[in-house]
Amino acid sequence: MLKRTLGWVALCGWLIAGSGSLQAHHSLAGVYDMKGDKELSGTVTSVKFSNPHGALALDVKNADGTSTEWVMTLGSATALAQRGIGKTGPNALHTGDNIKVKFLPAKDGAPLGFLKSVTMPDGRVIQISAGNPND
């Protein structure tokens, strides 16, 4: 009986510890400046639709003529598909597209952001996320 009880206590402890790290993984406030919306224009260099988060890479031209690759974190492939965003269709992003993005910037100043919206080459604005990684 004592072994069974200790086994249940250990299992519950393991589950609680695991759920804390899962929540920490999804904390936007730990990585991104939640008050600092920014906008950039650039050329799409790659788009990856994967779970738990996709990624959009942009080549952004700097004022001095150099360029910087920015990586935008997206929601899950499933959440994007629910918004009509995928590899094909009217809301598809393609390598070489010139777009404008609105995003939450990384706190540490790295060229990284959590994507909120995209202005497509034809001028349409596609809302990606309101700031929740599960959106």
C-alpha cells in the first residue's frame, strides 16, 4: 500500500512539474515586448508551417544598404489553416513576396518577432494573431 501511495505521489509531482514547463514555453511575455508593436517591410525568404509554431523569414533592407534576416514566429499550422493561411490559396505567402508585417519584437533586440498581421503584396491585411500563441 505504501509503495502504491508513493507511486501516485511521484506521478502527480511529475505531472505538475511538466505542466509548469509547458506553460512557460508558451509565455509570450518572457520573450517578446508585449507593449512594443513594430512594423517592417521585407521580402519573404521562407515560410514554414509546423507545430507547435510556424516561422516566417524576411529579408529586411537597412538604411545603410545592408540587410537583416528577421524571423517571425507564427501560430500553429492548425490555427493558421483555420484563418485560411496555408501553402496555397489566396492568403498564401511565397518566397520573393514583398510584404509588411506588424509584430511583437523580441525583448533582447534580436531580429525576432511574434507575428500579428501581414500586409500582402496586393494590399490586403491578414490578421495572424492578437498576441496569443494559440491563436
